[in-house]
Amino acid sequence: MSGAARFSGLFVALALLALWTQAQPFASLSSHGVLDDPTQSSLLRRNLTLLILALFLALVWRRGRLDQLRRAMGWLVPLLFAWFAFCALLGASPGLALNRLALAGITLAIAFCLPLVFERLGDFVLVLGLAASLAVALCFLGGLFVPDLAIHSLRDAVEQGLAGDWRGMFRHKNDLAPMSVHFILVGLLLRQMGWRFWGLALMAGALALLLLSGGKTSALLLVPALIGAMALLRLGDRAGAALVLLLVGGLALVTLGGVAFPPLTALVAHLPDPSFTGRSDIWRLGLEAAAARPITGYGYAVFWDTGVTYAVAGSGDTAAQVSHAHNGFVENALAAGLPGLVLVLAFTLIAPLGHIAAIRPRCADPKARAFLQFLVANWLFVLMSASLESVLFNRGDSIWFTGLLALACLRYWSRAELAP
């Protein structure tokens, strides 16, 4: 790397750490401040995210790639945001919904800027590996030296039942667990790109964090995402699309199906709890609310924490006390109705299938195939996680950002604007 490239790489690595932790590393959960009004945004987080976007745009401009960024947005992204903004204006809290939608737009823009900063695939993977390694090291250091800020405990103001589960530098175990999967995939990519021992060490550390976090969802989905990615690179276009629909749709059917479709209830009842922690009541409430406003929903990311929930839920319904739907598909239907959900699926599921089909014939080089496998595995993991967590199109969520980065790379590569 040249001097300028090293500076850019260091900035990207630090920006990734800030974005992964949402600018709140090692947040204290013992203070009752965590119970403050959830509708109030963090000034530091907002300003830091805007600064990161401005610096990324400057780097993209310096490399003469702003036009590539504009073309990557296409027509689908503006249409998606326009519909969600329209639904926000019709919702109960338009100002809050639009503010949160703006953060989602900034996060997307950063993800689409990031690949354009690098000239070579090796530099991109090197910086990604550096950021992942720093994150894993910080999580272990936090657990060893500041356990109250890195491990859930009985002193936490909320969710004392999670005591003993690691959260590392993240706010919750449900952030550390999926990010550990991402770090495992980064380690595998490093190993396949030639950094064998570095990759194995990162994989081992990330796997240990995954186990320490106690994240069942992420542990369950790691292997299907990886095997699915490996299979997708070897199957034809139609068979590959069928495999993705089986993985993503099958999991959605097992989880939501038992709630939404009575004929499936008896079948699902014979399976181990597919919600892991009794999410069925939450999904039932979310589906009922979405059915009440199927076209425009309630506004982006405002249903659960603005009092709207209690207008739909019955008296004494504990499901109304949660902060999100624990399902990305339900969450987006609540935010912008069925049209909004369709647009999100078009952006996150349908379009990437076309990108992968366009890229696959050009992947003769082993390193290029390893990078494609990495992108597809991350993409599949996010899509499957959406059946159990609200990660899909979720503002600045860390695992959603990793999915966005994969979507951006696939889009540029399919248009021959990113050439590993």
C-alpha cells in the first residue's frame, strides 16, 4: 500500500469499528439511562455517522468514482426510500420515522461508498481483516479487564436473565453473536486469500466469542449460510435461486408459519421451539397489526416504542413491551405495509440473485471465488437471520451493515465496476 492507501485503510478500519458498535463501544447497562426514552437519538452517533459519510464521499470523489456510486443506486433504492418516506408521513410519528429513515439512508450510502475506496481486492480484504481482528481482540480485552462492560450481569438494569453471556464491545449478546459469525467468515476469507495463520487465528477467536455469547440463532445459521454459499457457487441459476428460496423461505415458514397459517400450527408444535425464546406472541401481535394497515404500515421503526403498540395489543399483552418484532419481514411490513416489504425483498433478495448469476461465470480465479463465497455467505446469513431478528433494513444495525456491504460489492462486481 502507498502512504495515501494506508491512510485510507486505517480510516476504513476505524470507521468499521465505529459502525459495528453504533459509536457506543462498551456501553454500560447498569445505569438506568438504558431505560430512557428510546425515541431520543444519540447526538454523538448521528454526528459521527455524518462525519464518516462525508469522509467516505471525499475519498470516492478523490478517486473519481462518484458517478459509479450514483449508478449503483439505480431506480430501486430511491423508490424504496420514497415509499418508506411517504408511509412515514402518514404514520403516528412522522418526524421520528423520517429521522430514523435518514440514518438508514446514511448507513446505506456508507456501505456503497466503502468498496469504491480500494483499488485492489487484496487491500480491501486486508483492511476488513484488520478491523475484524481489532474487534475480536477488544471483545476479549473487555471481558478480561472490564467485565461489567463486556459481559451481561445481574447488575444490568434490564434483562438480568442474560447474566454470564458475553457481549464484548457491543451493546447486547444479540449483537456480538451475529458479528462473531461475520468475523468467522472474514477469517475464512483471509485463509483462502493466503493469510493462512491469521485467518485461522481470527476464526478461532470469533468462534470462541460466538460460544461465549450464547447466541443460539447465529450458531444455528452459520453452517447453513456457509454451505449454502458453497453450493450456490456450483449450481445453475435456477437451482441456485431455488436453494436460496428454500433456505430463506423455509426458515420463514417454520418460524412465522406456525403463527400465520393455522394448518402449520400443528406441525410446528411437534418441533423444538422455532422462536428459541417464545417470540410467537410477538409475531402474532406484529402480524395482526400489519394486517390492520397492510398498505402503508405505521411508519419506519416507530411501531414498538411510541405507544402505537398498545393501541393494537390487548390489555395485559406482554408482547407489547418489546422493542422490535424479532423478525425483519414483520418489521418492514409494520413500517411500510406489504408494498414496503416487497421493495425490501426486491433489494435484498431478488436483485442479488441476478448479480450472483452475472458474476459467477467470471470467477475462474480461486481468490475471486473465495471473495464471492464470502459475500454470498454474509448475504444468506442476514436473510436467514431476518426470520428471528429484526436485522433487515434496520437503520445502523451492525449485522445489517455487513449485509449492505455484501450487497454493494455484488452490485458493483456484476456491473464490472469492481474487479477482484
